[in-house]
Amino acid sequence: MTLAEEVRALRAALGEDTATFGARFRKSGRSIEDWEQGRRAPDAFVVDAMRALAAKTKTRATKKRPKGKA
């Protein structure tokens, strides 16, 4: 998965628009659009923070899944 796809997938998993997602990292919605389109890349520390958030999001999604459902 490319970095652009990671950004897009995390934002979608959180259900946030570009402005809200950008505010998490003190970036503009336009910056998020650029990251998602592969025109620019976030700083390394932002990538680390996004990956940590993605790991937490996956953990929460797994815990919320009702038993007996895949």
C-alpha cells in the first residue's frame, strides 16, 4: 500500500473530512488532499503518528465487532 493509500484509508476509517483529519496533525485540508493524491508526502513524524493511530483504530474496530460475525 502506498503512503497516499494509507492516508486515504485512515481518513476513511475515521470517517473524517480532509479539514478535520488535517486538524489532527495541524495541517490544512488541502495538504491532506495533496498527500492522498501523491503530490506531496507528510513529514516522517506525521507518518509515524498516522500509523500509530491506524493501529489503534484497527484494534478498536476489532474489539467492537460483535461475536459470531466475521
